[in-house]
Amino acid sequence: MTVPQIPPRHALLPDRERSRAVLVGSNAGLRQWPSPGQPEELTARLAQALTSPGPGGAFHRENTTLLLGPERPADVLDALRHAAGTASDVLLFWYAGRGLPREGGLAFGVTETDPRHAADTDTGVDVNAVAEIMSTGRAARPAVILDCDHATTATTRFTGTDPAPALMAAETSSFRPMADPFTETLVDGLTNGVQEGPEALDLVTLHNAIEAAYTRTRYYVENEYIGGPSHVLLRGGRELALAMNPAFALPNHPGALPPHPDVVHAQESW
């Protein structure tokens, strides 16, 4: 009797036994979230996509901490500290919600966050505390993905460590009200794939596809200010994939994202 061969896991995917993810979504303090879904709902959808039980799933569910509407900064930092202490391959920190600028950094909002006292280190999740925890962990491939106001100010907080985390950050646009589909588009890319993309969806591929989706939306609605945040920052990311590409070698795969804004511009000229 022939034993079916299990294909080897792609090297860019997290080793599910040695990787951890902390996914945080908070609706706290958001009078108007510029997106059809709220951060907590969207983060739950992202968690489902990342923990697919199939061979292309990025993380084991038992190794993924999902915090929806955490009350205290300590709830987030304790979860991240535990994950950092046990991850030796990938350590992913995700936050979607309200970003509050403070001198020299940024705070991530939670239920107990008081926006009138954003400078106080105990009223929000301090980005410096997140960076410190990640820098003291043993993860070979740390990564941070942010969907919040002032997200790009976090860039300098995750430098100077070895290895420096891969960082993708979407900062809400100043054009209000405006669709900000960063998380939805990321989930679409993970679940439906990227046209003409590689076999595994690394962060660079996902970043390019997200920006291409914004370009396509702006084209169809004929408004350059619709369809995405004001800036999507990416640093690193070629060494980490979050899913296998469902559209790989299937050019007409339904729902797949375009691979790059240049492709969208080329299609416009046809």
C-alpha cells in the first residue's frame, strides 16, 4: 500500500509549532472608523484567515492569541510577552484600532485608554513597550502589521534590533470620510490570492497587491481620493509569507487581487 506523500511546507510560511501571533482589534474611542467593518470584526476575520487548518495556514489556532476589545494595556503586553517567550520562528504582532500620537512615539487604544491623557504610558499600549518585548524575544522572523492613525510613526520604534521586525503599516487618510479597506483587502488577498503572484504570499506581494486594489478602486469610481489609506508603509517582508497563493497559476481565479499598481495602469490604457 502506497502512503500518500505530504508536500513539504513552503519555507516562507511560519513554522506552526515554533511561531506565535498576537492579534489585537479595538473599537475603543473610534467615533467614526473609515471602513465598513469595525476593527474587532475585521481582526476576527483576519485571525480566521491566518489560522486556516489547511496546509497553507500560517499559524496554529492554539498558538494565536486573539484580543478583541482588550480592557487594559497590560492585557496586550502580557499576551505579547508570553508569545515572545515561546516563539522561535515567527512572532507576529497585529493591531487595528485607534492610534494616539505621543511625544517620541505612539499609543494603541484599548477600552481604558483616555485620549485626553495619551501621553501617559499607562493609558494606552505604548509602541516602545511592544518594540522592547519583541526585541528581547527569540523569534527569528518578527513582524508587525498596523492599521491605525499615525501608524507610520512606529517605523523608528522597531529599528536597532537584530533581526529588525518586518513592518507593514497603513495610516488612515486625512480625506474624511473615506473608505480605508486595508484589513479587508489583506484578508481578500489571503483568501482569494494575487493574480500572477508567487506560490507563497510574502508581505511584499501582499503590500503590492493591496496598493493595486486601491488603484483599481480609484479608477472605477473616478476619484483619486477613494480606495485606500494615505500611505501604506512596508519595510522588509520578503522572508515571511502569511498564506499560500490560491490564485497561483490560475489567472482567472475569482476575487484575486491584481499583482501591482503598474498592472492596473496598463489595463486602463487598453
